[in-house]
Amino acid sequence: MIELTDTNASKIAAEFVRARTRAGSPAMGMVMTLVIVAPEEDAAEAMLAAKRASREHPSRVLGVILGDARGAAQVNAQVGSGDGWGGETALIRLKGEVVKHAESVVLPLLLPDSPVAIWWPTSAPADPASDPLGALAQRRITDSASVSRGKSTAMRTQCEAYAPGNTDLSWTRLTPWRALLAAALDQHPLKVTGAKVTAERISPSADLLVAWLADRLKVEVTRGSSDGPGITEVSMDTKEGPIRISRADGRLATFSSPNRPDRPVALKRREVPALLSEELRRLDEDDVYAEVASRLVTLKRSK
């Protein structure tokens, strides 16, 4: 990694070219630009997650740390390639007046004619699409489960501000659950009369799963609490008995259905790099998430 002190976007871009030349690869097959906006204390972990995701999605990864907005403007950066990265990387620290105009530093560094995704690994803007950095991206990724306080409130805020291209890793965590539940109803094409989601008391993913089931099944879905980890059980009532998926340890679930023996099902909780990789596979609008976000807001307002 090359350290650049009191630099600018032009010098960072020039260093990218020099890094490619030193690596003997003046043309690299990068498919997108990933911008990561994180506080100093979370930046290293977020960049490591992006590094692992870059093996599947070779990208130019721009980590942006927004420092104190007071004082003279200063841009410092660490720039490099290789070392396990699937593309190029720069960790950019902004201080002073430039913090208020971070997009002016990031915009010249975006790969031309390729999509842009932005990820807030912890706290995110209330309206990512209207954020100056968020407006640069086609895909805007938040994670309501990672905020320090008010996870459920953060999830509702993101749902209220939904715009095409928005998503949240709390929704991505539900992919295996949704696949299992859909498969369960394919095997048992019975009318569901009610459902229940049991999870940790504060779980944005559980809130979204309640909204998804209510939207798809058109039944009342109740919410139960457990010690976790995460979602521990989903049950759907039918005239022949409940269809139930229980996961007490965060790794292996038990699938119970009427008139059939219980079956073990792999349902491991996934780490952030795997979630990020999944989201970067699609850069178009997630229509299902859009509908679920709207339903969650409706359910919250009705309480």
C-alpha cells in the first residue's frame, strides 16, 4: 500500500495507474466500483469484508472515512492492488471542509462505464438515495442490524426512505429462510391460516420476515421473542397441522411438517462477506424487497 498525504483525487487516480504498471497488469478486469463509507473504528473490518467479496466481484474498492469537518481540508489515502484483492483499493481519509463534499473526491475515481455500489457497514443516512455519495450509486447497501442503537427504528427508517436500488443486509440474511419456507409450501400446498416468527427481541431481519410472510400469505403473522441467535423459529398453521422450521444454534435447523418425520436442514448464519457478495450479484431493483419494505411500514403504523 502506498501512503499519500495531503493529496487529491487526481493523484490517487495516478497512483492506481502506477500500481497496475508495477503489477504488470495495465488493464484489469474490474466489473464495478464499490464505495464503502465507514467510521475509522469500523473501516478495517469493512475493508476486510470487501476484500473477501472482491474475489467474486473484482472491483475498485474506495473506502471513505469521514473525519472532523472543522478546519482546513485534507485528503490522505492508502492506495494499492494485489495482496489478495480482486482489483484496486484505496482507503481515503477526509478532514475539514472536504468532508461536506466527499462526492467531489469520489466521483473522479469511479470506473468509467461500469456500475457503482455503495455500502454503509454501520450507520447509514436516513435517505441513502438523497445522500450525495449515495446518489453516485446504482446499488445502495445498508445494514440496520449493525447500528449501535435503535436497530428496529433504523430498519423502519430505511423502509420509509426506500428508493429503487436500496437494500439492507438484514434482508439479505433472510434468503435461506425464504427459500426454505417457499420450498416447504411447495411440498405442502396447503392454505396457511396464520404464522409466527420467533427471534431475538430486537431483530430487523425478523421484522422483515414478518412483513414478507404477511405480504405473501395474506394472513396475520405474530412475532415472538427468544434468546437467539437471530431468528430461531418460523411456524405456519394449516388445517393439517403446523409447518415449522426451528433453528436453536444458528447452524442446523429442524424442518417439521404434518404427517412426516422431522428432518435436519442446514441453515447456517452467514458472515458479512457472503452477504455483501450476494448483494453485488444484482444491481437492478429488488422488487420483492420494495414490496416488503412498504408492508413493514404499514404494519408498524398500524400498531
